[in-house]
Amino acid sequence: MRATAALALLAAAAVSMSGGGVAPPDGPTRPNVVVLMTDDQTVESMRVMPRVREVLADNGTTFTNSFVSESLCCPSRATFFTGQYAHNHGVLGNFPPNGGYGRLDKLEWLPVWLQRAGYRTMHVGKFLNGYGQEVGSPPTEVPPGWDDWNASVDPSTYRYYGYMLNENGTLRTYEDYSTDLYAGRAMDLIDAAAADSRPFFLSVAFLAPHDGAPPDLDDPQGLKTPSPAPRHRDAFAFAPLPLSVQASFDEADMSDKPAFLRRRPRIDPGRAEAITENYRQRLESLLAVDEAVDAIVEKLRSAGELDNTLIVFTSDNGFFHGEHRIQYGKVLPYEPSIRVPLILRGPSVPAGQDRRQLVTNADLAPTILEATGAVATKPEDGRSLFPLLKDPGLESGRDLLVEGPGGFDVVAFDALRTYRYLYVQYVNGSRELYDLDRDPNQLQSVHADPAYADVRAELARRLAALKNCVGRACGTRPAVRLRVRDCDARVRGRGIEKVDFSGERRSRDRSPPFQAVVLGRSLRARVRTLDGRVVTLDRRLSGCG
């Protein structure tokens, strides 16, 4: 589709959407699935995407504590397609020998599982790094599991104009603005799939707001930028860096950080202006994505598929804009890098709601599998999000692993993210520990503070177990239990910090002995442990109400 046609469709789609569908995942009609993924998008930048908020968030559910298990393009996307942490799927970086397209086992992964379940599978846009460029990976190769293949071929992926697509084994170069063409191609595929008797899975991967040619900022220091659509250039020409960035921008005191970070220079005024201009252009590049998402949702509606389609909007990782003196990039375990947008809309997804539970991109494949009835042939480290969609208070008690194999001027690490803490162990022996309740901007590591010695020891114990976990072991909950005898409820276990009881009760719940007298027929205990994990324990009772 040429740019003019794509733009006409985008303009025609700028209308309000109705609510999502009502068929449950296990209903007689299996839902379609559409995954819309941006590249390097921060949560803060969602503020410039009103159409996404209207057609997805207002009609779906936003996960406000969504993280990636490795903040780097190829490993993160491999996690999406497998439901596994990087130490299990084996894609540890963007390039061979430890990363890239060739590292992933593509004989058993999400599109293959969906095909076996009777789905028509389709992909548009960016794929795994090195696709079509690595030795043994010709640009005409179509990976197993895909019925309709429209992937950008590296290195042309990182061009907003003049990129090459592999269209089911045929190579073609386009000069249209990539976001617009990907949207048009996705809409064409939806039309074709709607005429098919099979349900469909559509993956759309935009380049924005990742940097790409042609760069719009002439920076002699080498700062790369995206290329906004011409219609959106200078839309944010005077936007300042947001407060969330300013809080840790050019961090003055880095003495609590590892040596390789302490060596980073302060950000001078000229560089600060370049970082700000890059931030503005990243926002501008997202405006075309905002239009594209709106157009794709409208196409689902006009094709009669919207009410029976699960839509997932997310990004592969976040991005730094000068926080902690990190002028550009991701990879590190700090919040701007690992926290990403996540919105779901569709069957069994409540409309206009938020969920605050900790979730990871390893949860996306299990969620799609539950929705579609497809079956994984490998252990999955993530968990379906449907139980959390059904019950906003449900807590599994798990913590999240964040992996960083090194490279990009970063020392390799393993990290643990709980509600309250981020704990990091680097391979060179350095440590970091942040109390996010008291220090949400991660300005002062307390790893050497004696007051946190017990917490640090518990987090180190948990990280040792998690960094080699497989499958269900990656979601092990705290060793706590709820016992009710003669309507007297007590929570017991290791490392309990606080308990909140809900339901009809008289309670003494926030401090030991964590006890409540039950007056009703149901009881929930929300237990927070020393290491910052949270788990809910439920009991149905008789004779207490």
C-alpha cells in the first residue's frame, strides 16, 4: 500500500471505538489475537498517544507495573515468542554468538503452537535482530509457523524509508514511511483473515520510537534519533524533559553505583540539549503509531472482528534520557529501562480498569495460549494474565527476574524486582539494592546499609533460586500459610512483614501475631514478606457467618 492510501485509511479511522467483546477465552468462538509492539518506548511517553488510550485503555485494562525480563530488543522479543526468560530460550543479546535471530529455536515457539491450534498466523514489521543478515539466515527465509510473512530485513529494519520487506519469500524495498506502511499492511491482512474460517494471530512490530535513518538531529557527538513522519515534525519542539526523567537526570552523586557507572561523565549543557531534542523526536515518532493503532482497531471493527479479538499493546523495552548519567539506550535494570507499557483489550478483559500486580513480558505467551487454547511444548516461565484480569486483588507472591548479559558498556548482571525492592548482582561482585518505597528514582543504593542486611540476604537467596529457574519454579510463592480454626484465622510463615485481612472480621492484622476473628464465610489475607513479595491467601469458610 502506498503512503497516500495508508494515510487516507488512518484519517478515516480517527473515530471513537465501542467497548470490547464479551466471549470468554474458553467460549465456543476462539478469539483472534493482535499484538502491537513498539521499540524502546517508555511508559511516560504514553501521554502523547490519545488514540491508544481511547480505543485500548478506555475499553480495556492497563497493567501499571509491567516489566521486561531483559531490556534489549532481541532477547525481549524472544521472551515474547516463547514465554521464557533469556537463560532458558538462549537469546542473550542482539548479535552472535550469544544472541540474534539464529540463537532462537524457531521449531517450537508461539506461532508454531498457534498454527497447530488452527490459527492463521501473520507478522508485519521488525523481527529479531540479525534477521536476513546472519550467516545461514538468507533474507528470503520465512521462519516456521507463519502463514503470512512481512518482516523487515536487517540492516534495513532501522530505516524509516528505504527498508526491505520479505513478503512470503519475496524481497521488496519501500520508500513509504514505515509506520504507515506497516499499518496499511496489517489492515490488508485483517481483511484477508476475516474472510478465512480460521481465527487469526497478527503480530505488528513498529520501529518507532527507536532511532533510525534518516536521523533528524545533526549531533557531532553521535546521538542517534528516530525520524518522525513529516506531518508530525516539531509537534513537540518545545517539550521539556518530563519530571520523571529530571529526578535522576545527570545524577550528581554516583558514589553508590558500580565503578563502571561512576566513570560516566557528567552531562554538559550541549549534550543535555541533544538528549532533550532526541526525547522530543521520539514523542513525535509515536504520533504515527498512535494513528496506526487507531486505524487497525477501526479495521477490526469494520471487518466484524473487533469484539472477538484480544489486542495487546506493549513495547520490547524502555529507554534512558539522561537518568543516572545514561545519555542514551537501555540494558540496565533501572526503572526507565525495564518498565514498559502494557494494555489489553478484548474478550474477558474488563474495560477502563488498571491492574497493579507485577507482570513481565514472559506472561504474554501464556496469556495468548490460554485465550486461544493452543499448547506450549516447552516449560513457560511466565503466567497467564487472565486470573489477574478477573480478580484485581489477586497476588501470586512471585518476584520478577531481570537479566543483563553485558555488552553496550554494561557489566553483566542478574536482578530481582519485587514490589518494594530492586536487588542487582553484577558478575564483577558489585551490588545494588534500592528501597523503591523510599527511593522510587533509585538515587541511593542501600546495599551497604546495615539496616538492610536481613533484606539483602533474603533477596540474594531468592535471586540465587530464580536466575536458573525453569517453568513453574520461576513463580514460587513465599512459604506462608493461612490457617483457620474455630473462626480464628492466623497467618504463619517465613519473613512476614505485614498482613492485611479482608472480608467480615475483627482483626489484629498488621503486626504479629497476624490474627483475625472471622465473622463471614470468606476471608482473604494479603501477605507482604520481608523481600517485598506479596501473596493473597483465600479461604471459603462455613460456620463463621
